Amino acid sequence: MISQLEELPAGVIGFEASGKIAAEDYRDVIVPALAQAAKAGDVRFLIIMRDFDGMSGGAVWQDLKVGVEHLRSWKRIALVTDINWMTHATDLFGWMTPGETKTFPLDQKDQAIQWVAE
């Protein structure tokens, strides 16, 4: 499940994800917010992952499409999580992602918001 975060700095879109991520999560929550952010300029994206039970095949496809459709719009992506493998994978493969990526532990959520908004 993915829910959109409110009260973020101007120009930042943020989400909290938990459990199993489905294609509908992307279609109904992320895609509309991302399209609006891309129209306004650079995409500054914050995602908080407290727990993760995987992604449906449709969600994986939506994730790939979201990145490519707005390829030139991505500015910064902040992942906030205490899930070690996600932090390591992001640190290892972040260079393949459009824009700049950085990971933060859950207790540094405020620093993540500040960094992604810069």
C-alpha cells in the first residue's frame, strides 16, 4: 500500500509505502502526483519504507514506466528506510536512476526532506 504524504516543502512529492505494493498503488497514487510535479518542473521524490512484502508484477512494470516517462524531470530521490538490503541496493544501483539518489534511516526523515527539497 502507498499513501501520499502531506505538508512537504514546495516542489517535493512524498509517499509512505508498506506491505505489498500493487500496480493500483502506482496508478492511483504515484502517477497522478508525479505527472503534476513533472508539469511544474523538477521532480523531488521522497519515499518512506517502514516494511516491505514485495511488489506485484504489475507494480514492477508501473515502477519502470514511471521512471522512463518523466526521465528528464527527476532531480532528487530520497529513500527513508531501515531495511538494510534496500539501502545497500539503492547505494549500489542509484547511479542508474535518473536524478540524484540518497538513502536515510527512518530517524533522519527530517534530514531527508531537507535534502530532497534543496
